Amino acid sequence: MKTLIQIFLLIFAYSVTYGEAKPLKVPTTLSPQGIEVVVEGLSNDAREWGLSELLIQSKVEQTLLGFNLEPSDDEPFLKGYLYVNVNLVGSAYNVQVAYNRPVEIPQQSGYIHATVWEKSGAGIDTAKDKYSILPFIQEKTSIFATEYIKQNRKPTL
């Protein structure tokens, strides 16, 4: 029995370490489409802050799941996507959370991508602590999710 438990733990540790990370999927009646999260590449200063693209994406997806909105791993540019951009210079930061989607322009054939919702802010943190930025991103994502649900709620019968 002890050997079976050790084998299970070894397989579990391997799958956690080397498994491919994909957004979590939760079935929902609130979201007409999955929401792709796109995080802009971070500068080298991000290491000093303890930030990574994966950490930011997971916090945004976690917030969306709190609203029963389904993160998506589909091609983001075929539909709307939530764009997160964090700029860090020394102890200063600027954060933008925006929802972009294809918009048809009558004078042109095809679509362009346009920002249809956006919240941003800036600040200074001499401690360079990721916990001064992550709550801001999660707050703006929560505001987005609330507004998205209001605009896209499927009618109930």
C-alpha cells in the first residue's frame, strides 16, 4: 500500500510540474462566449515586483470565475478578449484592463478590433510589492465582469 501511495504522489507531482496549463472551464448560462485573457509581456522590472504574465492571467481568470464567466483558450482575435497591460518603471506602475472586440465599419469590408471598455490607473510603491498591483487588477476585472454580465446576460425562460 505504501508503494502505491508513493507511485501516486510521484505521478501527481510530475503532472503538476510538467502539465500544460490551460484556463479553467466552468459551464455557465451568463456568458454567451468564453472570455480570452491576454496579458501583455512584462518588462524586466517585473521580477523585482514578483510579477509574471502567468500570475496576472491566473488572478484575472480567478476573478472571472468568481462571476461564473468562463475563461477561454480559443483564438482571442476572432471574438472579444480582456487585455491586461502592466508597465513598471522603478517603483512606478501603470495598469490598464481593457475589453477589445471585433467591430464592423460600414465603409470597410471586414472588422477591426476596438477597445469597447477600459479602466486604468497608476501608482508608486517604493517597496515594489506585487500586492499593490494585483488587487487593482482584480478590482478592475470585477467591474468589467459586472458590466459584461449586465450587457450579455442570456434571457431566462
